[in-house]
Amino acid sequence: MPVQEKDQLLLLEVANRFIPDLAQSEVAIAAPGNEPGFWVGGSSAIEVDGAIYLAYRSRQPIELGRGQGVIVAKSADGVHFEELCRIQKESMDAESLERPTLIRTPEGKWRLYLSCATIGTKHWRVELIEADNPAEFSAKTRKVVMPGDKKWGVKDTVIQLRDGVWHCWATMHPLEVVGAEDRMVSDYATSTDGEEWQWKSTCLSPEVESTWDKRGRRITAVHFAPKGVIAFYDGRASALENYDERTGISIGNSPDAFKSVTLDAPVGQSPDGKALRYLDIVPLANGKFRLYYEVALPNGSHELRTELR
């Protein structure tokens, strides 16, 4: 059911609170190099007991090995981070690691969902590792929780636990057309334990009238509002824009179906029209929010920036 016009206006008013503004941002994690392909970002953060815990992907140029690891770090102010642990792609039997999801369960367990590129293929899967403390994550506890299949690769999860139900919005890459595996849609799933997932729907995909995002849409952040649900997403117009996704907004009555409200242009991009992607919205105990997002620099590297809202 389409969102009613009055509710759409209210949802857009809420969404406007979270649109990235580089002029208000600070560098949280600097780029690991000064050339194209040296990127940090694809982050997932949560606040626990007044501290911000951040998991992010560090990547180097393809010829040097792609996304080599995921780093978990801690900060007292949400800006300056101390590394707690690092998961290397080799320990996950992966060709590359991409966006993680960091969760603390109501029982106090820490979970790290990892997007793993299956070696020698275009396939992706999601594996889970658990620990009693975020400094103790180890690949020794790894288990596949979203395997994908021959037709689809799955990665870049957004996961929330609400009222006893686990919700997941995952990026799906169709694998049947060789050379077109960069295309992407977002699928929605639920779970009772965060391990066994029931896939419900393709909740966001390119539309006929799409322009800047007609090649694919990847949900990166979901916010439940009084009159519906808001999902920020990454979009690209072509395969040539792979890695240069920009940020759009979609809305829905429920978490299983969204429609873009930014068909003509993104709401977030770098100053030169390049990547501003993987927006993450972190609720804080004081009622404010902290944003994290990956942004392209003029030299082709990417850094992770943050804003307090």
C-alpha cells in the first residue's frame, strides 16, 4: 500500500534530519592511502554504556588485494577511535570482506556479521562470529548464516532487533548474467534468533523511471518513524559507477517494501559528484543521533566521516 501523502510529508521531514552535510562532518577514520582504491568505510556502529563501538571495512586497490579486513574500534566521543580487534579476510576464507554489521544482543553477547566474497567467484555470503567482548572477536567461531546460492550473492547487511524480532535488509547481487553481477537490489528477511532467516520480499529495487540509481539500490540505514519506515540507500546509474554510489531516500508503510522519493538526484554525494555511501544512523541514549558515512576524496581514496545530529 502506498504511503499516504500526509504521511509521506512527515516521513520526509524526519528523513531530512539525517541527510549528510559534509560541512558539519568530522573525519572519524582517515583513508589508509592517498590513491584510488585505498578506502575505509562501509561501517556499522552502536552505542553501549555511553561508548561508540564501530566496525568498518578497510580496503586497498584490487591489484593489492581488495577489502583485506574488518576492524572493530571503540570511542568515547564518537570521533576518535581505538582499535580493539581486526578480522582478516584470510581467516574467513574470503577473497574480500565488505560491510559488516555490529550487534549486541539483549543477553550481552556481541555479534559481527561479515560480508565475505567467495574465492574465485562473484558470489557473496554472510558469516557470523560471536564474542563476550568486542575485543575478542575471532574467526574461530564463524558460521554461515546467509549462504546465498548459485543465482544470488548476499552481502552488506543492515540488521536490527525490535520487539523480539530480528529484521535484516541485505544487498543481493544477481549472478546469472556474466559481467553484470554488479547489479543490486535489497531484500528483506526476519528471524527469531538472528541466525536462521526467512526471506520475505525484494523491498527496494530500481524503477522504470530511475535515473541516477537505475543500475541498483542498496539499503544502508533503516529508521522506524511514527508514520512509517525510512530507508536510506546507495544507488548507481551504471556499472562504471561501481564503487561511486551516492545516497538516496526511500519510504514505506512497513519494513518489507520501500519506494524511492529521490528519483531524479541523490541527496548525498562528494563535492565532485563521487561516492558518498554506506550511511549509518546510530541512535544515542541522549536522544541524539550520530551519522557515519564513507566519502570519496579528490585523490580517489575514501575516508569515514561522522556527524552529530
